[in-house]
Amino acid sequence: MKYTDEPFLIKGAKRIDPLSFKGSYHKKKLPILIALSSSDEFMMMDQSNIWYDKFDGIGETHLLICPNAEHTFLTNAGCVLSAATALVKSIASGKTLTDRPRFSYNYNNVTGELSVKIPEKFEAASVWLRKAETLSSIRRDFRIIRLENEHTEPCVWPWIKLPFGWKLRGGDCL
């Protein structure tokens, strides 16, 4: 945390954080594809409610949530590649925002009701409602790999403890 406000980190973040250069998307009228992994170890997909609405008013934005994918998308790279390829093909073929599938939504913070609207021009082939359970009894913990320590639950069945003190991506419990 001691480097958080250092100029090199701020400059680097401006190169990778879409919110820091969203103006250039708007000027060039480039569609934005935001991909989230459903099993991200570092950011729960429902945390998108903190920042997703900040893209409103800057142009065409698409949100993709890839199922069964961890932070790097290695466990479901096909999801991102397929969606990105479809978007690029639609742009290359001259299609516009009105030609691409989209939706709008409203969320009621009091009742928890979520309403989704799809323009009449499009027909939903299917609708998925996903529910996730966590193995943790302490917190929402969807990590595929974790480190057993005094802040986490013991690494017992159905988790698998790595033998011989081995670590995989910093974790010892699968």
C-alpha cells in the first residue's frame, strides 16, 4: 500500500483502467466490452455495481460475465474470445449500436427486485439465473486456490491441502 499514490502507479493505472480513458472511447465511438469472471478471487462480480454505471453516457457498453472463470480467465478463455470476436466482427461488418443486442435494467435496493428490458427488435433465446453457494461458513469465498492461515477456515474436505508445503499461485488449499 505504500506505493498507492506514487506517480509511477498513477501513470500505469491510467493506461489500464478503462474509466481513466473513457473519453477517448467516446471520441472515437468505440464500443466497450467489459469482461468479468464469475469466480474472480480478487473481485466479486457483483462489485460491478460500484463502477458499472460510471460508463453511462459515454457510448456503447457491453457487460460480459464469464461463468466458471477465475481472475485471469484461463479456466474459460473461450468465453472472452468468443464475445470479443463477435463484437469485432459486427464492427467490421458495419453494424451499429442499434444492430447489436443490448438490454437495460433497474434494481430496487429496497426489495431486491431486478427488472431487465430487451428492445422489441431482439428476442431472448434464453435467460439464465445463476445462484452460487460458497464452501465457507465465515464469508463469501469463491476462490479456487486459497492459503490456509489464522484468518481462513481449515483446509478440510472438500478442499484439498497441497502436500510437502507446496504452494500454487500463493495458495496451499484447492
